[in-house]
Amino acid sequence: MSMVNSTIQIVELFSSFLDSKSFVKLSMSSYQGTLAEMRNIYVREVLIKGSIQLGFTFRYATRDITKNYTRGEGEALVKEYLLGGFSQVRIFTIDRDLAFELKGDGFWRVREFAPSLKKQDIAHDKKKRRLLATSNDKLYLHELGIMDANGQVYKHGQDKYKQINQFLALLKPLLDEVDPTSIHHVVDMGAGKGYLTFALYDFLHTEYNINPDFVGVEYRQELVDLCNKVAESSKFDKLVFRQGGIIDYDGEVDMLIALHACDTATDDAICKAIKGNASLIVVAPCCHKQIRREMENGIKKNELSSLTKYGIFLERQAEMVTDSLRVLIMEYFGYKTKVVQFVSDAHTPKNVMLTGIKQKKEIVESRKAEILAEISALKSYFGISTHYLEQLLALSH
Ligand SMILES: C[S@@+](CC[C@H](N)C(=O)[O-])C[C@H]1O[C@@H](n2cnc3c(N)ncnc32)[C@H](O)[C@@H]1O
């Protein structure tokens, strides 16, 4: 570890990486300044009307704000924020990563690591850039019937291709936040025909240059066989599909995805992630039958019966209550959660995605008690005795 005397030296290094075109990304963390809810700042190069600018993402506790600046403005801002409360900064370049930490003596320490991110192609208009570019060497897209042998997406494959790209776009900021190099085991629960599994495997390699063990878990043997065949022909040698139930999975898990896994299968998946101490959880729930019947009877007894008088309302309420409980339970186990919209595929109209990032800081007991109280209140309001995920995790309150 060596020492860097001043913030100005960091800004000069940042500037020299921009000059040498080796700059990939800059991230700032450990904020102790005065701006309420400020968490992180990420800086990348962006192409705006033909000229390169610096795109800043300001991450606050509950929202992100993005703004673009000229190089001069951007450098000045980096300096301002480093002087104004961030005590960790990491500069990713194509040759190396530099991690700076401000110590109590007022000096920055710097450590060097192998490069962990690849430089993105900014030569194209970002809006048109798909995260998963098609080409004739993406054999799996061809074998799964999304594009032809020349890399052209079929008309009937457009929706799926769009869904894949939206899925990757939603994952990208989450992956950036967890440090992809710490992900060694990825599991896709209820992988189905594997569209999103293959795309994520490919994306982790091409975008992040990481090569984790990747398992797709699926009930249906014929889909498992098909996917293993496609993985083999694509030479995706760390991707394997296993026949079985989600609840029976007993491998390690750093990142878990479960997309449109039916009913309580989503809970089985979340439970596996929490018990496996996964750093990243991404689920897009499907049907929500478990609590529906209880709600129907429970709510009739109180003043909220109009919320469930009609079948479609009841279904939507059950969905929201179920997913709210899931998110609360994830928070209870130390995850920072988000709920976002996800493009559904042809099989399901469900379009909500729940995400969780495991926080390094232990959740305080008082917050745990608050969450348990929220869960109890929600259940009693809607006449629910217990939620399946609570049972799985033996959450007592
Ligand atoms: C609607 S498909 C979604 C497939 C894929 N994840 C996607 O989003 O394109 C759900 C898949 O999960 C599988 N599945 C459902 N519950 C499961 C469980 N408990 N264990 C293993 N597989 C399950 C089903 O067989 C089905 O193939």
C-alpha cells in the first residue's frame, strides 16, 4: 500500500487516465458529508451529440440522479466531492484498478488491483445500444430460436430479445454495486428454457470479465437436457443445468435469480439466497396464490372488504401484499431492497422485480424489531396467519 498526499493527486490521475483513454469508471463511496441520503457517485464517459462527456450517477438512499458534464466540469466535481465527504474512491482503468482510502491522518492510501471492468463501447448512441448485441457467434440465441444463423433477431424473437436486454439493463447497476469480482457462484432458480440464464452467463463474461460457476435449476427434465446441450455447443463450460426442485438446491450462492418461478417457488428461491448469504438477489415473482384465500376471508371481516370484493382486485392485493412481505423479510435479513418494473414474457402478465443487495453493516436490532412489527401489522390488516417465506426462514415474532 502506498500513500497519496492529496485529493488533487487523485484528480490528476483521473485526468491522466482520461488523456490516455484507459479510463473506464470512477466510483466514490463511504460518504460522511452533509448531503442528506447521499450514498455513492459513479462516473463514466458518455457520448453526447458526438462529443465525449462525463456522465455522473448520484446515488441517494432511495433514488438515482444522472447528469452529464464537460470534462472540466466533471474533474472539478470529482475534486469537490472528494473534499466534501467521500473517503473511498476507486478508479477502474483498462490496465488496473486503483482503490484510494482516506485515513484518519488526512492522507489517502492507495492499493492496486488487476482490472475488473472492461471499457465500454461509447462510439454508439447509448439509447440504441443493446447490452446483449447479437452476432452470429452467439450460438445460444440461435439455438433457442431468437435469431437466425446470421445474427438477425427473428420477428417472433423480438419480445424475448427486448426482455433479455431489459433484464441486463436492470441488473447492471446492481452488479456494479456489489463488486462483480466477488461473485463466484450464480444460480438461476426455475431456469425454464434458459433464455435469461444464457444471456446473464454471457453478460458476466463479456461485460465484467468474470467466470463464476453457474447453475440453472429446473423441474422439467426435457428443458434441462435442452439447455445442457446448448451450453455445451456454446462452450459455456461453467454453466450447467440440474433437474430438481429449488428447495432441494444445496450448492453455494453469491448471486441468485428466479424469474417467473411459480407461486411459492419464488419464496423457496429467496430462502436459499438468504440462507446461502448471497450478496445479490433478483426475483420476478409469478402467481401469488398462497395468501389469497386467507385474505379473501380475513378482509371480509373488516372495513377493507371493498379492496377484495372483485376477483381481480383480490388478485392484485394478494400480489402486492405478498411481495411487500418478501421485501420486508429480505430487509430483516440485511438486504437493501428495490422493487422495479420488469417486462414480462408471453407466459405471464407479472412484471414486478424485487432485488436485494446484502449490506456489509449488520442490521441493528431495533430496525429488526420495527420490520417484524410491520410484517405483523400487514398480516393482521389483511387477515393472514402466516406467509410461506416466514415459515421457511423460521421467522418468529
Ligand atoms: C414461467 S417459467 C420461467 C422460466 C425462466 N425463468 C424465464 O423467466 O424465462 C418457470 C419455470 O420454473 C420451473 N419451476 C417452477 N417451480 C419450480 C421449482 N419449485 N423447482 C424447480 N423449477 C421450478 C418451471 O418448470 C418453469 O420451467
